[in-house]
Amino acid sequence: MKNLIKFIIAINIFSLNVAFAQEQEEETDFTTISTPLTLDLEKRESEEEEFTEKKKKPKKNFYYGFKTKKGFTTRGRGDRKDMILFNYLKKPQTTDPYVRDLYWYSFERKQIMKSRRFDPEKGVLLHG
């Protein structure tokens, strides 16, 4: 008896789905065009936009007209270790005699030094 009731319910549900599916289908004909296509070439020529040049991005390794390179050094020990990032000049430059402190990277000590005199053989001059 239970199987017969389940069978009748299943047939009713199946027949309802088929009926709804048939009602939703609509036929459309995409082969015909309702309005003719027209091209107005004179109108398009007047609407052309002028070409504007994009601004060039400044290079990342140039600062105030000098080429630089990136470098890093570490200081501290264990958990308190800090990494210091810096930019240094590629080519040796003459320094202004009126500058009080010069910052430079020492190849021997592998750290940033601050002094009044700078020797290009011992390291490189930091930018800025």
C-alpha cells in the first residue's frame, strides 16, 4: 500500500515537471533583423579623440639625478636582530666640505658609519 502511494506521488510530480517545462519554452528566430544596419562614417571622424602621451614613471634607482643601488645590513643578536635597508651611490662622488656628518657603508665592518671624512676605498657613500 505504501509503495503504491509513493508511485502515484512520483508520477504526479513527474507529470507536473513535464507540463511546466513545455510552457516555458519559447521559440525565437534570430535569423531576421528587425532594423537595417547603417553606418555613418562622417559622424565617426568628428568624434575621434586626440592622443595624449602618458607620463613616464620615474625609475626606482634614481634619486636627485644620481644612480643608486640598494643594500642591507643587520645589527643586534638573536630575537633583537634588525635589518637596515639603505641606498648607496654607484659612482664615487666628491662631497661638500661644509657637510658636517657623512654616512657611508664600511665593507670591513659591514655596518653604516658616520664620520666627517670618507675614504672611497673603504666603503661606499650612502645617498641622502
